[in-house]
Amino acid sequence: MTRPRAFVAGLVHESSTYMVEVSGPTDLADFDVHSGAELIDEFTGTNTIVGGYLAACGRLGVDPVPGVHARAEPGAAVAPRAAAHLGDQLVAALRTAAPVDVVLLDLHGAGALETGESLDLAVVRAVRAVVGPRVPLAVTVDLHANLPAELVTLVDVLVGFQEYPHTDMAARADLAASLAVGQLTGASRPVVRMRTLPMLLPPSTTWSGPGAWLRDLVREVESEPDVLACTVLHGYPYADTPQARAAVVTVGTPAAAEAANRTVAGALWAHRDRFRIDPVPPERAVATARAAAGRPVVIGDGTDNPGCGAAGDSTYLLTALLDSGLRACLATLHDPATVRACVTAGVGARVEVALGGRHGWASGPPVRATGTVRAITDGRVVQRSMRAGKTLDFGTSVRLSLGDVDVIVASQRRQVLDPEILLLHGVLPDRYDVLAVKSVNHFRAGFATVSDHLLVADAPGPLTREIDSLPRGPATAGLWPMDPDVTFPDLPAVGRPAR
């Protein structure tokens, strides 16, 4: 008997419309692309979506057919020519692989072009046009997806992350693959239903507080009879696009899916005020760290998080650390020019730098100082928490000592998920009062074993957690919390018709 064949591919980007003016659009060179056997080698055994798909194929007796997978670090909205090129590559690989029995796609869900159009919808449309209406198409998306209604009508399975930090990527991909492969026999044809809410949530971890309450509710609903998968999407608040919305997406029987969506959406709307953010300026975060009983304290530089699309070179928190007198390390500051100067000077050299601050108010002023080069590395680490097993490349990187504060300066813009980049540069966490990392929530998983004191600083910038302070156009100005008086009508759910 011929084994089923599953086409595995993806085009992943979280796209901020606010960052286009700051850094220019995300272009083709920003994407890491893997295809064919290289895709298998890159992702096998990793806690990623594609890693989860590949593991599921092995468990389910399905042959994975590797297509094209492209991912760029979250950033400014994507240049249309780059999106078109990558989409064409993915579709060409699908045509070459055809016929296939099932399609497993890794998408973010908040991908957007400079025009505001959904990158994810364009990919799904193109794939559906190739495989036709009957081949099961599964999509896995980020918890921060902004999903157009049409996308949900084109897929047979849609599963999103339930955890933030996203430590459940492989597990959710396994579920999506299992549901798609289960449809090959025709014995089960669940539906996908989505209910959107007129709201966006600021970055809200599921490790504590209202995010944890919401996650637990969704898991409880997912355990109900006839519900196969349930996801609440917080939405991506740094995209001013028509599809930017929080939503609930459920896979199951029509009645069960619609009931699940009503339950979760109603509870989230009723408790929305619990998600409001009390911003913590960098100076207050550092003062809190000073008063803490244990060491080290870990501070996420939340506004300058490359994982939300930020430039990664903000100096506001760094300046507060330099003024504090505390023994601190900040990782990583994206400044290729400073890296080059340090590499030229060599380990042990004293160098004059103008560190960071390359994007005006979004980054703060450069820090002008003389420092000592302590280490030079290739910046390559293997992640140990989120995306465990996957290599992360910060590019050539250096550790620069500015008095009591060490700064790990990188030539690539990357979010710090765990201590590996610190360890690579000889930074031993327990020897510092404060570790500051360019991240807003994902660092919690990687640093939970380092410290019991994890907090977030809110510096000025276009990716502030105070999402209602951002300039908004008609697409999102009428959403909560931007409009605190908006109402939530009981609109019908959208989804692909039952087959």
C-alpha cells in the first residue's frame, strides 16, 4: 500500500507597519530559506512547527515531501517583490511535488505587505489553487496572528499556539498534522470556525496573570467533546491593517466549534480590562532590580524586542544600567559598525564607541563611551528553550565592557530567548546583579532557571506595550483598547463549509 505524501512548507513573518518608516521594509535578503533535503536536516528534532510536522509524519506513517520554508525575524512589513518571489518558490516546489495527499503549512498569521495586505492569505490562496478543494490543507499559526476571514474558508485545519513564550510549537504542529492526516480516510470532516473580536491585546505572557487564565480556559474548552482544537489569537497590535484583530479559532463539529468560540470570546471580552498594561520605565525597572533580594534580576527590554519587529539598538535601558552602579550585562544590542570596530581592535583593546541609537527617537541617543573588548565570537548558538535544538545566528558578536556594565553587541538583529548567547561570550549569569535582554516575554522560558525575578521595562518606541498610544488609522482605531467604548456584536462565525 502506498504511503500518503505530505507537502511541508512555510512562509513565516510577523510584520509591523509601524517599523517601515524606521527601518525600511523587510526584503528578500532578510529571509532564511531552506528547501528539499536541507529543510529536513535543518528542522528534524527541533521544537519548531516544521520539526513538529516532520515528527508527526514519522509517527503517522506519512512521507514528508519537503518544499520551501522561508522565515525572517519579525520586522517591518514585507516588500511586495520579496513576498511574490518567495511565494512563487513555494508554489513551484508544490507543483513539482504534486500530487500530494495533504499539505502542512507553517505560517505566522500576522504577515503583511507594505500595502497592508495579508501575506498569509496570499500563500493559502496560491496553495489551494494548486491542490484543489479536496486535499486537506493544515495551517499552524502564531498566537499573535491577525487572520483575514477568507483564509479560514480555505483551510481544513487551523491550529495556533496556546503558550507565550511559544514553547508548544512542535506539539501544536503535531496536532494540526494529525487532524489533517485523519481526514484522508474521509471518516472525519471537522469544520474550522473563527470568531473575531473588536480588540487587540498588548503582549501578554501565558505564564502568569490574565494570559495564563485565558490559556487555561482555552485548554478546558479544547477538552470538550467534538472539539478537536481551540486557539485564542491575541492578535499582533503593531500592524495597522484591516485583519488586525483578536480572534478565537476552533476545529470540530459545527455546533461544538461555534459554541467553543462563543464561550472563549465572551469570557475574553468580559475580562478585557485585566489585560491593560501598567508601563514600567527603564529607571523604575532598574530600581526594582536593585531592591530585589535575589541575584540576578532579569529585565526584558520590551519595547526594543526584535521578536516584535524592533530595531534592537535602543539605548534607554542601557543608559539606566550605566547610571545605576549595578553589575549588569545587556544582550544583545544590534550595532554592526561597533562590532566591526571591536573586531579590528581585538580582544583586550580599548575602543571608543557610539553604541546603538541608530533610529532616532525609536532607539534613543547613542551611548558614547570608551570600552574594553572582552570577547569576539561567531554569534552562533543552539537554542535550549523556545525552538530548542534550532541554531540561532547573531552574526559576529562581541562582549564590550563599559565599566560595570557588559554589552554583547551583535551584527544581526535577534531576540534573546535563553542564556546561550551570554554563555558564548563568557558571561556567567550568577556573577551579575542584572541581566537585560532584548525580549518582551519569550525570555521567560529560557531564563526561568536563572532567576526568580523576571520583569519588563517599557522604554519609548514604536513597539510599546501601551498599544493605545500608537498612531492609528481607520483599520484599528476603533478597536479596544484604542476605543474603550467599542461594543462587541454577536456576529456569525466564519469558516470553511462542512464537506
